[in-house]
Amino acid sequence: GNSGVRVSAAQPVRGPDGTVRAAVVTERTGDGVLLLADSAIGQVLGTVLGAMALALAALVIYAGRLSQRIRRLRDAAGAAVDDSGTVTTELPLRDHRDELGDLARGFGETLGRLNDYTRYLRSLTSKLSHELRTPLTMVSSSLDNLVEQPLDTDSRRFAERAQDGARRLDRILRAMSEATRIEQSIEHETFEPLELNQVIGPLVAAYGDMHPQRTIRWASDGQHHRIEGSAELIGQLVDKLMDNAVTFAPTDGWIEVGLSTRDGVTALTVANQGPLLPDHMAGNLFDSLVSVRSEAGDGDRPHLGLGLYIVRVIAEVHGGWVTATNRENADGVVFTVFLPRTTAGQGALNRPR
């Protein structure tokens, strides 16, 4: 017979009296049995693999959705505090009832407290100015009356020194009040089309007359530089930058003011000969109450660092930003204010490299 495994089954056939009269025998080769077994195993494996594929697809979809939610929360948390210190407390996923929702709500509460503290710090200048004004007036008037009295030489010298200190405090308070007034006035300022050449050119000429001992140059690229803005605020911006340049430039040094186009936006530059910027001030030079001026300089002028802070505030309200770098040949510094042009539209700008 054929070689291989055979499977046989027999069933007896009984007569009426119960005796076995015959037997029915069936026989099949092993190949057929293996085919039946393979078919059954294949169906089971197919079902298992299908279930595993569905489970894996569900896990991939869930992981992708979870990763997307985490990225949304990460990006929102990273952008919650911008360069100007403004805090955004609204975060995505705060209404979700899972762990990410709890995390978003925790971030939101922390940012809310940070926002409250930031508002307090920003209002601190005006509060200090208001609270110190009355006692300073009392001290100044008392010193004025004291100086009018007959005093010996030492007493008069001390009284006059106290008067000088009181006058300097008064100038400091006026500078702080000026910064607060500018911040408040910006909210109600009306913007209109401006041609920067017409606004800044005459100001540079006036500064040249005010400081004849310094060489003040006006360098425009000859193009039109139209923006939507306030001539008053732009004038204050230029005034603060020029004041900073005059302070640091040598008496016989030079200052150059220019207008040019960079990557489709207007760049207003104020460069001056003088000392370089310290490396440790690069990140917070335009913050409030930050100054690199030496206290040994002009003792009659308050050096609070509010000038460059005002420059930053005015630039940002016009949709721009300001940078400060050392000149390539290391003979001075250059401040650059980037402003969007009306032809480029009013929207988010990409900072040029």
C-alpha cells in the first residue's frame, strides 16, 4: 500500500438479535487530516492577527492624539510669557477631565498668579512716584526754609548737599512718572499714516544743532518708509535713543541715524561711537529700571534705565521690536528698531536674521 500515516475508523453493524453481522470501516490518509488542521489553525491565527492589528491601530491613534495634546499644551505654556513680559493665562485642555486637563489647570493657576505679580510690578513705579511725592515736597520745602536761615559754614554745606539730593530725587520721580504716562497714553494713542523720513530727518537736524561738538549724521537709503503710527511716540523713541547715544559717545565722537529696508521691514538705526555693551546685559537691556550708565557720570541726571524701556514699549505698540549690538569693528554700538511698513500689512512679522 501507500506509505504514510492513515487514519481509520470502524463502526459495527448488529443484527436484530444484537449480534455483530458486519463492520463499516472508513479510512483517510494523514495528508487530508493535516490540511484540515492547517485550515483551522490558519483561521485562528488570522482572527488573532486581525485583533492584534486592530488593537495596535487603536494604540497608535491614541498615542498620536495624546502626543498632539501634549504638544499643544507645551507650545501654549512656552508662549505664555512673551518678550515684553505679558502673561497669557488661557491654556488649551483646561476643560478636559483627565490628567492633562488637571495639568493645564495647574499651569493656568500658576500663570494667573504670575500675571497678578507682573501687573503689581508694572504699577509699582506709579505707586512709588505717587507715595514719595508728598514727603519729598515736605523735605524740599523744609530745606529751602533752612537755607534761608543764618547758618555756619558746615551747616550750610550740609543743607545745600541735602538740597541737591532732594532735587535729584525729584528728577527721578519725574522720570518714573514719564514712563508711566507714556505707557498709559499709548493705550489711547491714535495711529495714522507716517513717512519716517519726514518725521525723523528734522529731529536729527535739531539734535545736530543741540550738540554741535559731536558729529551727528543722517543716513537714509532714499526709499519711502511709510508706517501706521504716532508721530509723537516715534519722536519720543528717537529722543530716547539719541539721549542714550549722546550719553555714551565721546565729546568729539560721532552719532549716525539711518533708515533702511531689511527683509521687507523698515530698520531705524542709531549708532554711536563709544564703549561696547557688556555681555551680561544682552538679555535685559530693554527692561525697566535697567541701566549700564556709570553712576560716576553726570550726577545731575537720573540713570534709571527707563529710556530704553520706553523705546521697547513704543516699538512693540507699532508692531515692531528693538535690538542692541556692538558694531562689527568694535568702535561703538548700534540700536536697531524694526517697524512694519504699511505696504507689508499689519500682522505678525518674522524677525530678520
